[in-house]
Amino acid sequence: MSITAPPEGFVGPVKRSITIAGHQTSISLEPLFWTALEKAAVVRGLPLSALVAQIDALRIEADAPANLASALRSWLFAEARDHVSR
């Protein structure tokens, strides 16, 4: 079985500023992750910043917290995996 490139191609990270817990931070994610986060926020009826803040809070509770961008990608992957399992 062969593989193909994503329809939007291989695109590098895009840096965006977002306010989390009252302070502004920059996060670099590939556009497909930004799109997935935005959709996840809409599904939950949350602003994007609120969803990112919730994921950040979970990240900080971990024994060895990853950086925020990695935590966001991991959370999105787990969400997609769990959605496929349902």
C-alpha cells in the first residue's frame, strides 16, 4: 500500500499569539493543527484561548510537562484516535 502527501502539502509551523491565564504567549503549530484546535473549540463551545488554557493546565499537572505545542499536538492526536475508536 502506498502513501500520499497531505492534500495541503507539507507545511511548516505558523506562530500565533494567544492569551492563556491572563498572559500572552506565542505558539508555533502547523496549520492543520490550528484548524483542528479551532474545530475542537467550536465543538466544545469554547473560545480557542479557553481550550488551549485547559490543555495547558492538564500539561502542567504532568510529572514531566512537555512544551505547550507538543502538548497541543498530543492532545489533538489522542482526540482523533479516540474519535476513530468510538
